[in-house]
Amino acid sequence: MSLRHAVLGLLIPGPASGYDLLRVFRTSLAHVWQAPQSQIYGELNRLAADGLLQVSERGPRGRKLYSLADAGRAEFDAWVTNPDIPEHRRNELLLHVFFLGFVPPDRAAAYLTAQAAHARAMHAGLRQLQATQDWDDGPLASQGRLALEYGLRITTTQVEWAEWAAEQIRQARAGTGQVADT
Amino acid sequence: MSLRHAVLGLLIPGPASGYDLLRVFRTSLAHVWQAPQSQIYGELNRLAADGLLQVSERGPRGRKLYSLADAGRAEFDAWVTNPDIPEHRRNELLLHVFFLGFVPPDRAAAYLTAQAAHARAMHAGLRQLQATQDWDDGPLASQGRLALEYGLRITTTQVEWAEWAAEQIRQARAGTGQVADT
DNA sequence: TCTAGCATGTAAACAGTTACATGATTGC
DNA sequence: GCAATCATGTAACTGTTTACATGCTAGA
């Protein structure tokens, strides 16, 4: 239930509406934790029902400003530096790789080359973001820098690995080919 | 719906029961795609209802051997080298990092050091696996080697990043401390 | 005989996605 | 007046997890 904690955390700097949070999820949090509109509004209502936050103000067009209750702040504090991360162990890329032995080596290598290209594009996108972003604003800016560096490093590793893996497959094919032909 | 394709892929070498698959998910696939028992049996029944596989044989203790139908093989083939991977963009670690500005720098740095230690332990576990595994068996062995290398490289990157990030926070704290004191 | 492992299934709850639905207000 | 954006909500569906439930069979 990390969405819960994300919502609580976003209310720490001050009260905000569901719509405000929605925009944060679409911008700053887009690369970190995606959540559709329906989920955010639902979670806010559940959080309010559980007493972790309350509606502190109502504005025009039915706008509701939520603010953090003491219980919510406590819940967030317990979560944020709790080192236990529920290991998800679901990696779509590796699942494909696992079964790559069932297709011809050429197709398998091409698949990995495509994944390398994809990771490279992701990396370029993050570099772009790094260049355009204002890195002096808000309490979340320096954390954003850390997260972005994570993305840059991980995508680099992914590119290198995918190219290495494609090469492994090509070499194995060449190896068996030669043996078979000789 | 990747579980679907994992199940189809596992039936390529030959017919197997739900229980057989269950053991594969607990061993070879444990680091790649986890699935609980109830999900596997449910998926097998759904897959059979959809005509992607059929019960080819019944053994003792109600054992049902499933085998791949032509439609199932086609579905698998379309999936396995399809380069489009639905981007999940949900990273629990980065979500914590995003909010680390709301706790004292010492706690934030300690959190990242703990994550470095965790990634280091993961890495050691994979090295262990690499040493003990029989790397000459089955059609999935060489793919397993590629996946394992992925894990080794990613965990290395995670360790390096987490230590770097912890250092960043410590330095920022020292910096503001000095300025404030002068 | 009894335990461990084989073997399958269901029910309830929770999490997440997509699509639909509605209305208010601001600026052109 | 109209379009864009603000603003919230609900319904249906799919995917996932946890827990419970049942019975068979091989071997010590």
C-alpha cells in the first residue's frame, strides 16, 4: 500500500486537493510511482475515513483541501525510513529472456538489441529531464536529483547488459553453427 | 497478463501438471516471476477454457497433465519477442527516496546505507547461486545465465548508487551545518 | 500408522485499470 | 457562448494475495 504513503507524504508541505496531487503524480512522480486519477480520489476518501487526514477547507467547484492528521504524519514517519521493501520479483524483461531459448537465435538477439535501444532512449529522456529541470526549487528537488541519478545509472547498466547478452547469443549460434558444419 | 505467457512457455518442452509448474515458479523462476499456487491453478483452468492448452492425461491423486494447444503456441510466439514492455514505473525504493527530505539527514543517510547493504546481500546471494547451479542442464540453462548476470549487474549498480546517495546527503548536511554555524 | 509430500481447488479481500459521468469556472 | 481546465466521483473488470479446504500416496 505505497500509494497511501505517497499521498500522506505529499500533504506534509501543506494542504492540497485531489486535483493538486493528481498533477504531482503526472509530473514529479511520473517516473517513480504512477497512479490514475480514480485511484488517488479513492485513496483520499479511504485515508479520510481512517482518520489519517481530514478535509480542512472547501473551495469553489467542489474543491476539497485535505490536510494531514497526527495519525497520518505518524504513519508516514514509520514508513519512510523503514528499510523493509517488499520484494516484488516480477521482471517482465527477464521473463522474456528466460524463454528466449525457444526462438531462433537471430530473433532472440534482435529482441535484446531492441531492449538495449529502449533503455538507451530512456537514458536520453532522463538526460533531457536533467538538463531542463529547475534544480533549486521545493523541498523535493535534491531528492529528485538522487532519483534521477538512479535512473541514469540503471539504464546505463541495462544497455550494457542487453548488448552483452545479445552478443552472447550471437556467439553461441556461431559456435554451434561451426561445429555442426564441420 | 504475463503469468499466462509464463505458463504457456513452461509447457513448451512437454506436458506438465500444475504442481510441476508450481515447483518451477518456486525455483528457476523465483527471481524472475513469482506466483502463488492459487494463481497458477486458476490460470491453467482459464487457459484450458480459452483453448490455449488442454488436459492430455490424468494421473494418480487427481494429477492433470496439461499440454500446449496450437493456439497456445501461437500466443506464446507472438509474446516472447514482442519488444513492447508495459512500463510499470513503480519503484518503492525511489518513492522512499523522494520523501527523504522530510526526515533528518542522519536518518535519511542511514536509510540509504541500509539499502546498499540489502543490495549487497542480494548480490552475494546471486553469486552463491551462480557457484552452486549446474549450468549444463535443460533448454533454459543458458537463458538462466543471462538473467543471473542481469541481477549481478543491477545489484552492483544499486550498491554503488545507494552509497553515493548516502554520501551526497551527508555532505549536504555538513555543508549547511558549517554555513549555519559561521 | 503416520508423516511428508503430491495434487487441486475455492472464497474473500485488496489493488489497480479503464471508462464513463457530471458539473463548475475562467478566459477568449 | 464556447473551449479548456478545474474538480470529483463511480462502476465494471482484471489481477493478485492470503487463507482455507480436501484428499491421495509413498515410504519410514
